[in-house]
Amino acid sequence: MFGELIKEKRNSRGISLREFCRRIGADSSNWSKTERGLLYPPREEGTLRKIAKVLGIEVGSKDWLELKDKAYIGAGRIPGDILSDAGLLQLLPLLFQALRNEKPTLD
């Protein structure tokens, strides 16, 4: 998910893997593994902002939210803005049940 998104955006801008890594301060061999889904994506806001800048993604845009969400999903985490909202947290079990094709209940 995350790696595919980054690779697609990087290639569409004509940025090589090595150049991309130089710009964000990452090791190209490890980053290649991230793009292939073999390593967890970064979740640190600063790193994601660097990635967004190189890829021409405006912070706060729909593309920015997709980038962040896919980074969290790829790392097996729930995004911080969801975790900090008590109302949304209460709804997560319903979402998980629906995704599993189970009848949602608020037990």
C-alpha cells in the first residue's frame, strides 16, 4: 500500500530511488525494501513531511492524508488523530466487525 503509493508518485515525477533517498535522508537499499512492503513504512511526522515535499504533496491535502494513513496501516497502527478522538475509538469495534462481514453490535 504505502510503498506502492510512494513508488508510483516517485516514478511519475521522474525521481530515481537513489535521488529520492538522498533528498529524504534515507538508505536506498532499506528504502527499496519499504517500497516493496518488506519493511514497515515510517510513521514519524517529520519523515512523512520530507517525503511529501519531495513528491509535491501538500501537507493537509487529500494526498497527504492518504500518505499518512497508508504509512500507519503499513505499520499495523491506528492513526493518531483516530486514537485521540474518544467518539471514533468507540466506533472502531463496529468498523472491524463490518470489515469482517459480521453483524455489527455495540456489546
